[in-house]
Amino acid sequence: MKPYRNHRTPRVSPPSARPTRQGRTARPSRSRSSLSYRIRLPRRAAVVLLALLPGAGSAFDPLGTPSADETASFDALWKAFTLYKDDTNPILQEFKLRGRYQGQNHWVESDQGDAESWEDRRSRLGFDAKLFSKQVEVRVDFQSNDGFEDSYDRLVDAYVKWKPDEQLAITFGRTKPLIGVYDWLESTNSQPTFERSQIFNQLRVDRATALTVEGTTGNFTWQAGGYSNDTDREFGKFGGAFSYGAGIGYDAKEAIGWRRADFRLDWLHSDHDADDQVLDRYDDIFSATFHAQDGPWGFVAEGFHASGGEGRDEDVSGFFLQSTYDLVPKRIQPVGRYSYATGDGLDSVRRQTRYESEAPALTGGGRGDEYHALYLGAQYFIHGDKLKLLGGAEYATLDGGGNGGDYDGITWLTGIRFSF
């Protein structure tokens, strides 16, 4: 079974378009120097944005740091999603709706053809509940698919977390395997780029039915977990193999004197079975992360190594370096990211699934042995990470390939992020 993926609806070419040699339809020519077509927000995103902006009233300053009045106006809107809150109730202390909508437009220009469409990237709805003096947390949410063709496509998170004290958390249910603490475990709501790095997306890590334990001892953190590889769109049937892993981290902000300085090492091992549906590409995955913040600057360095794959999925290693800068605090934040991956075989490195795989004349299955990518973009915060606009472009090259799978192209991206 292939990784879960939303269905995309490409834009229909106008009647004047001409057929290509590959039988596809080419769009009429347009000036590559004009970005007006690529940076517009489709109507559905504009409706969401315009519906929320009146909440800020005249306090909204589009080019300045949000004022206290502006923030309070938006906070009042978001409080509506908390349906119940009473810390004196011995059973249920809080119940709130949770959800997100992430829509984005992409335009791929490459030596293997162009592609463009809008994607309803993530659309989720669920709830969070805190019970028994907030020692028990319950989270359930589900996801629809692109174009909202199905209101329910699959479960996303569905777990119970028990926190007997502030230093220990035990989680059971459908959740994220504890690997790649930034690129995977960090919420997409707060990430400054549209997509995770190529190297992580190649690893075939997805949510699984799991039992995990996480703890804190002084400045150190640790984790261990077991995961069912036979996890389908819900919880699976536990008919396949299992994965297990562990990790350790260190909070060095006091030693370094920065606002944030987190180090992390994680490992995930997978056994294999014919019924496996996730965590089935490699035997072992290692990740190393450094996440720092000081003043207006933010920095992340994260690397991965995966071994034990079969066929063309030979050992692969890669990393990314990412930096952000608060140009206008809490309003405008540029971001840059460099990504690299290399593998032991001619076809061991895969192209980025979104959206390089949509190049219409892609050769060699989009595989090679060395990948480079540079992303440059910015976030525009309307209400922090809860409502923001993103824009950026990623230039990527994939070299090698046993059958000529070289790729060279740029992907332009614009989009909206809304969450509660």
C-alpha cells in the first residue's frame, strides 16, 4: 500500500490549449517573468481570510507588529472553539474543537515539463479533551481529502495521553512515531515551509497505532515507543510486524544563553511483514536535530540516515539547514532552507513527492543518487501560526539514476494556513 495522499484536482486547460507529444494538454504560453498568476490566492482561501479579518476591526496594522488590541480581538474569536472549560470540575476540565485548513497553489517549471494546480493540502476537524485534573488528555481528529470529495478520508490522531506528573507522559492510540523531532513531530501549523524536507518524505514514516513513553529529567528528555506496522486509515488489525525506537535530548539554552537550544537523537527500528502498511521501507532510521532560537533568529539543522531497504531503496542519508528571521516581529518572517540527500545506489534517492513528481515528462521514476534543494520564502502572520499566508519557491536538482532520472526545476508556492 502506498502512503496516504490526497487526491488533487488539476486546473482544466482552456479550449485554446494545444496537445503535447505526450498526449497531455499544454497551457497557453505566458511570460515567465510575471508572477501574478502564481501568487494569487484562490477564491476559497480568500473567503476564509476575509471572513476572519473583520474580527480585528480597525486595530489591524498590516505592516506592523500586532498591537495588544489586535491580538485580543483575534483571541476573542478563537475562544469560541473552546466549548467547555471549568478547572473545578473533577472529571472534565476542558473540551475544545480542533481543526486546520491548509490550502496551497503550486506551479512547477522543470526540464521535464510544467504542472500547476490548487490543493486542499490538509483539512481536519476533531476535538481535544482534558480530564481528571488534566492528567488525561484525549485527542481525536479526522481528515477529508482534496476538493472535499469525501468529508471523511481517514483518522489523523486518535489517542489517550496520561500524564501522572509533569515529567512523564504515556500515550496509547494512533499517533506519530517519535522520530525526526522537527521535520515530523513539529506541527505543520508552526512550520515556516510548505512541505517537509525531501529526505524525510522518502522514509515512509506515517502515523501508527502505538504505545509511547516520554519523560524529562533535569535538562534531559527521553522517549521510547512501540508501533504497529499494520496501521491502515484507522487503527489496523495488528496483523503485521512491529517497530520500536528510543531517543534522548538535551536542553542547552541555559548553558549557551539563548532563548532555545535543543539537541536530539532518535532511532527507529522496523521488522517487516507482508501485511505492513507503514514503516516498511527501511530497517533502521536515525535522526539528529538541533533547534535554536535567539532574538529574531531561528535555526534548525536536522539529519537522517536510513538503512536496510530492499531493491532500489538502498541506504540513504540527508539533512536540511533552515533559518528564519523576524523581519517584523509577529508579522513578517523570511525563511531559507537548504536540503541535501545521497544514497548508496543509482536510484536510491527519490524526488520530492510534492510537487516535483507531477512534472509530466518525469523520467526514471524521479530517482537518482544525489539531491539538492534550496527553498526561499516568507510567512505573513495575521494571527500568529493560527492564521497566516505563505509564499515561496524551491529550486531542486536530482542527479544520477540508472535510466536517466535527472531532474532540474523550480516549484513556486503560495498558500494559507488556518488552525484552531
